Amino acid sequence: MTDSAQDGEIDGAVYKTLLESTKAIPWRIDWQTMRFTYIGPQIESLLGWSPSSWESAQDWAERIHPEDRERVVNFCVAQSKAGTDHEADYRALTRDGGQVWIRDVVHVVRNDDGEVDSLVGFMFDISERKKTEEQLIVLQKELETLSFKDGLTGVANRRMFDSILEMEWTHARRNNQPLSIIMLDIDYFKQYNDHYGHLQGDACLKRVAQVLSSAATRARDFVARFGGEEFVLVLPETDEKSAAKIAERCRNLIFKEQIPHASSPVSQILTVSLGVGTMTPTHQDEALGFVEAVDKRLYQAKQRGRNCIVKES
């Protein structure tokens, strides 16, 4: 054996050792036969399938999760035919019936004539990465939920109210239907906090929010904390008469809670003031103007001595 031949064998052995010592799984497929000419032994410890069982591209396809198979196979075949290097993420099936997230990085090898000769690549186990990505998605959804939820009472916040009102306003205008709003304020809440303390005040706000949530019974009825001790209800497809009934229901339910309020000038039990408005929007109307009109009615309820409902300006 010549020195050069011996050096070649040594280089090949070193190269193979390097390939088989990495966590990435090397492989090669002959383009003409679509058969594996090599796959790293690491494949068995990862997926349970022995290297000898990887005979053709069909074996590879059948070991892709059914939900990913068509997408991945079609993509990889199209890219390979175009002679384009590519990569694909998919769930590979293990021999014992489990699954592992794989990232397959593929390099297209051409012959001297520029035609596709073979495909070589590496499979990477990206299960931990995918798990982290899924956790981040869940966390992001939780954060999005929190960004639209009042941290104290658990009902929607002002930001969510603005979004819902815009959506329901557009729907009511498009379908020529009435939209009602109830704005509600706890009477003499500052005095309540001063007398009972802020912790008890927080508990009071939570109870009021729960009562209002129970008063809004239909699927699209919406309750939000507007700010401080003020709450708002958005009632789609609700006329003036129905809105007035719901407002009275809110007032009665809160009174039935029998929350003591020793510092209130109007009652020894917690009371609320309410402003109610109904509108069938047209293109000339604005949602902000509607909210301001209802807020004025709430202010009038306070001016009239509180513990009452104002339905008209």
C-alpha cells in the first residue's frame, strides 16, 4: 500500500469518527436510486431504528409523523429537484411509538454536468428547542390575556373595553342594530377606603366586578373596569328598555350583597350610581361621543344624590 493510499484510509477513518461522534446524525441518499448509502449510527439511540433499516427515502418518509409527512416530503422533493439546499422541521416517529422533533438540513450535491448526484445532510434533535418554543407561545398568550385583564378584579380592563366597543360599534352600525352601554360608579368609594382601608377596598371592587359579571348573562355581554371604582357594561343588540332593566338588575344585585358602608351619606349599605345609553350608530356617529354622553348621565346620577340610574340627559 502506498503512503498516499494509507493516508487516504486514515483520513477517511478520522472523518467517519468525527461524523459518528457528533450529536448531529449524518446521512447520504443517492439521487438516482433514492437509497441511503449512509446514515450515522446515532440514529438508533435517538429513534430506535437501526441504521440498516434505513434503506430508501421511503423509509424516511414513513417515519415522519402523519400530520407532517405530506408537507415535509413535498417540500423536500421540490427543493431537491430544484437543486436548492434546504432544511425542514418535523416530528419523526420512534420505533416504540413516540416522536422526536427533528431539523433536517439538506445539501444538494451536483455532478460535473451540474445534475443532482446525491443528497447529504444532518438530522438534529430539536425537541428541547421546540418545547421551549411551545412554552414561550403559552407564555405569550398568557401575557396577551393579562394585558387585557384588570389585575385586581379579573374582569377586562380599559384597553380591552376600547377594542370590544370598536368591534361592537362597527357590528351595530353595519347591521342597523341598537348598542347599549351602562357606566357605573361605586358611591363614595374614597370614604369607603378611608374607613375600611385599601385592602378591604380592593375586596369590595372584586365583589362588585363579580356581581356585574353575573348580571351580564348573554355570550356577547361585556364587563370591564373603566378605571378606579368605575365599571362599564357593553350590551350588543340591546334596546333602551332592556338596557334599563339590566341597569336596575346591577343596582339591585349589588345592594343584595349587603356590603357595609358606614361612611356613606346615602346608605349604610354600599350603593352605586349608573348612567345608561342606547344608540343605533350611523356613519355620522362616533363611539367616543357615545361613551362621553353616557358618562355625563353617570355624572348626573351623582348630582341627583347618587344611588340612582339616569337614562336620559
